[in-house]
Amino acid sequence: MSKITNRAKQAEATKNKIYECGVKLIRKHGFDQVTVEQISKGAGVSVGTYYYYFQSKFDLFSEIFKRADEYFQNHVANNLTAEDPVDQIVEFFDKYADFNILDGIEMVKKLYTADNKMFITKGRAMQIILNSIIEKGQANNQITKSLSSQEITTALFVTARGVIYEWCLYDGKLDLKQEMKKLITIMVNGLTYTA
């Protein structure tokens, strides 16, 4: 295993500093209102340094979603406590609600726009994790096979995004976890086999 050099640590620290500054500005002003120059100035780096770590402003925006996927890979995928795939789906979306609460209502409001196509980008880690749970439920004859696991994954994320959008409309005053659990449970009950 190779040792991380001081130079690599410094580079990672600089990238994180730029990222954190960008997120702070996006949270405050929205993605469209923030410039690379503002992010660079706020992070105390040159515009050239910004472009060394991020190819564009959109690249920084993509990093937000990359880190969300990494969070789900590292903290959710192998840490669901429910044993049953149906219950794991509900628990997965409970973690999804937690993650959005952690981001904060102002940041989430800035992310939930029709111009943000990152939500529909295929092959993201969150989708792969959920798809795997659904496939296990289908293999065990607990979840319908009348739809593909991909179709079910998409339908569940559409539902979850709707709940989050509703939370944004109510300025965070809606109980996100409760609403998420209620609607995802309704969805999952409609997908399960009954004896």
C-alpha cells in the first residue's frame, strides 16, 4: 500500500477547500448565480487553480452528487439493518431523507430544479444499491417481476424526489422522514406479492 505524500494531502485539501466554498455559495445564491471567479476568490485560490481541480462550474456541481453517491456506498449499502429486501427499501429511503436533511433545506432547494439533470443520470451508485436490493426481492419472489428492477428503481426515486420537493415547498416544515416512510411504504406495498 503506497503512502499518501504531503503533496497529495495538500492537493486534496485544496480541492476540498474549493468544493466547500462552492457549496457554501451555491447554498446561499443558487448554482446559476455563482461564478468560478467567486468560488476561487472565496477559497483563496486562483481561477487557474480552480480549473486544475474542476474542469467547469458544472464539474463542481457534479462533485456534490459524486460525494452523495460515495456516502451511500460507504455508509448505507452495507449498513442497512433490515434483513428483508422490502424493509431494506424503506430503510434505504429513510437514509435518503436523512442525507437531504443533513444537506439542509436551503441547499436542497437550490438542487431541486428542472435544469438539474444529475437526478436522472443513469448508473449512479445510489441507483445501483437500490436496484440490487430490488433484484434480491424479485429473486425471493417478494417483489413483483412485472416491472424490471430498473423500472422499479426509477419509480421509487421519482416518488422520493416528489417527497423532497414537497419538503422544499413547505420550507422544511414538513416532517420529511415521516412523509418519506409513508409514501415509500405505499409504493413498496404495491410492488410486493401477497399470499
